[in-house]
Amino acid sequence: MINCMPKKKNKILLAEDDRLICRAYEASLKQEGFDVVCAHDGEEALQKLGEFTPDLILLDLIMPNKNGFEFLEAIKPDAKLKKIPVIVLSNLGQESDIERAKALGAVGYLIKSDSSIQKIVEKASEYLK
């Protein structure tokens, strides 16, 4: 008998304050079959984590209310949340920012200005294999 169960869609929490960029990432990720939930600041992103558990978080660092570093610090003490892979998408490209994000638990770091939307989608796919 053939299994006709639909494949589970991987859920991604996309924390990005620029609504235009957010819509572009969201559209491309959905096209690849991901379920995407957007949050436009760090506070909203934390709130969304109370509503569902994503398989991956794409996180901007420069956001209002709670920046990406503060978001990472907030989820780090939570055993369940800190297991979720976080890929940082930022225009902060200094080594100290990259090291700080990784020290706080980010598994990847992409500089937005150097990364096409396609590259970001590919990176997300890699972590969700």
C-alpha cells in the first residue's frame, strides 16, 4: 500500500522588521514548501514561540523592541527553544557580531547584502533536511 499521507511541512519563524524583505523571503520559502510565520520585531518573535514551535528560526539582528541578540539571550535558558536552529540574517558583518551571535546559539550567519534570497532558501533547506 502506498503511503498517501502528505509530507509534513517544516515550519520557519522569520523575524525581520523590514516588511518588504520579509514578504520576499516568505514568498520564496513558501514556494519551496515551507510553512512561514513572520514576526516584525524581537518581542513579537518571542510571542510567536509561545504559539508554535518552528523547525528553524531566521533571525534579523537589528529590530525594534528586542534585537536579535536579546532574542537569542531570551531563548537560550529554555531547553526546548534552544534546540531550534537559528540562522542569523543581518547586515552586521563584523567578526565580533558573528562571533557573538554564534556564542548565543546561532548555527549560521548570513550577511543579507551578500546573500540572494535563493541562497537563504538553500541554507534553510540544508538545516531542515
